[in-house]
Amino acid sequence: MPAPPLWKASVALVKQAAPDMASLLELASEPQAVLIVEEPFGPGAVVEALYVEEPDAAFLTRLAGQTVTVEPLPDQDWIALSQEGLPPVRAGRFFVYGAHDQGRVPDGVIPIRIEAGLAFGTGHHETTALCLAVLSDLARKRRFTHVLDLGCGTGLIAIGAAKLWKRKVLASDIDPVAVEVTDENAWLNGVGPWVTGVVADGMSNPALARGAPYDLIVANILAGPLTRLARDIGAAVAPGGTLVLSGLLHNQEKMVISFYHRLRLAGIRRDGPWSALVLEKPRR
């Protein structure tokens, strides 16, 4: 299957300004993903936004107040190529690795082998690792029997939930390729019977409505969709259920929380500029 064309918009700036710039690009131009690449020992950072159609560089430059460059990404499976040589990731009880790490899985972990293919989500982004760490924390307190992974990407979070609780997990994504990759990864990790992939734009698919309410929903998407879908996502959480929201920056926490005012904030985990919110729905 050929890789879908992607475009990258980049803007260089100081580290302190990167979260605000990432928020601006996300909310004003609706990219597929936003990344912050920091210089390890320097003051600078680069904010990158990925698009499926070529964005208007002049508009983004005016919006940012400084030069934004736009370039096409190579017409290849660049996501899979980017995995080559990546180190495994420890997140809570989980050990996430690729094919090149086979044979190096330590004892006492929950292993998940992920091959990205054409979908996003290898565990190396802070928000994915945050969600896995939250799942590990939640598993110490209770069992969940009805789980939704909204915006599943490669299915990493859905697979993690299925391995923890051995219960059915619904995994949805707007991208059919992501759902296909999720199904493949679920079988690769021995939880194929537990994970069901569904192509859905937000909560609109009837399969998601039929499955509600869920005692656990994990939505690792962007702050913009989290706010737009707040009413539908909140309504799909069962009384006494838990909602995990990620894909947002520190400076977006209060905004996102305000859209979920009917739920109680139970905790926040942070890694770098990124956050994961844990919310609980009161019992009736």
C-alpha cells in the first residue's frame, strides 16, 4: 500500500515559546499531528505540524509572526522508516518495542510489539507513553470491562488495555489505514479476539454509540478535537467511569478541562510539554 502524501510545516524558535506555537498551529490550521523537537543542550526548538494537504505557508507565517517553512515529506513509508533503530519504550508496566528489538524483552513487563506501518503511534511520543503509564496506574485500582480507544493510531493503547484486563476493547480512528494497522498489531500481540477496530469520525459511528456507555475511554488526540467532541465523549462515559485525555500541551489543560466540567479531575500526568488528564464521571 503506498504511503499517503504528507506535508510538514516547521518553525524554529526558543524552547519557551514552543508550546504556545504548537497550540496556535493546532487550533488555527487543524494539522494531523503537532510535534515539538527540542535541542538537547541548546535554547532552541522546532515546532512541526503534519498535514495531508499542502498548507498555505504565507498564512501560517502571518499567523506565527515568523517564517514557517512548508515542504512535502518523501513519498515513502516514512513512519515505518522512522522506527528503524528507535529504542524500546518503558511506560508503566509496559515495554513497547519494534521488530529490531526482538529477543531483548526483559522479564516482569507487559510486552507490546508495534510496527507503525502507515499509522501514527509507536510509544515514542510523550502522549502515548503517558496514556500507557496512566493505564498501569488505573490497573492497580480497578478492572475495566468496557473500553474505548478513541483515535487509536497503531492500536497501542487498545492493545495495552486488552492485555491488562482481557476484555473487549473498541478501537476507532478516522483513518482506515490506522484501523487496519491496529487490527494487524492486535493479532501480532495475541489480543486479536479482544480488539475490534472501527473507522469513525469522532463518536459518529453507530458502533461507538451502540457500545456506550464505556467504563474507560482513552482519547489521545489533539486539544481541538477534544474540545469539539467533549459533549459526545462525556456522554459516552458510564457513571463511575474514567476518561483519559491526551494529545494536549500544558497550556491547554485548563481549556480542555473546562469543556468536561461535568466530570471530576482525578489527576494529571506530564512529560515534557505534554499532558494527560484523568477525569472521573460521578455516579448517579
